[in-house]
Amino acid sequence: MAMLMVCGNVVRMPHSLFDPVRSLTTNIALEMAYATEHHRSALFASGLILMLAVGCMVAVATALNPERTHEASV
């Protein structure tokens, strides 16, 4: 919830780098309590997209620096 306070909690498309926004994780946390049917499915789908995006970033970071991966496992 700290992210909610820092970002501004505004549900609209930002037009500038300094406009307030609502992050995807905050949106899921706030709307899950009252979501039903398709809305709930959309929140789960956005969570899946978020998880896949993080997985892709980890895979790219690992591919760019493979020797660090070997050191961490030893």
C-alpha cells in the first residue's frame, strides 16, 4: 500500500512523467475485494501478465550476465 500513496492512486492515462498513476499491483489489491465475474477474471489475467513480465525480465537479466548466476549457486 505504500506504492499506492507514492504513485498518487489516479485511474487515468498519464500524459506526463510527473502525473499521478495507479500501478498494476495496487489496482489488483484495491479492486479484488468487490470484483465479480469478468472483472475478477480480468484482475487475475493482469496478475498473470505481471508475473510473466517479471519472469521475462529475470530471464533477460540472467542471459545478459550468466557468470553471476554460477557464483550465486556455489
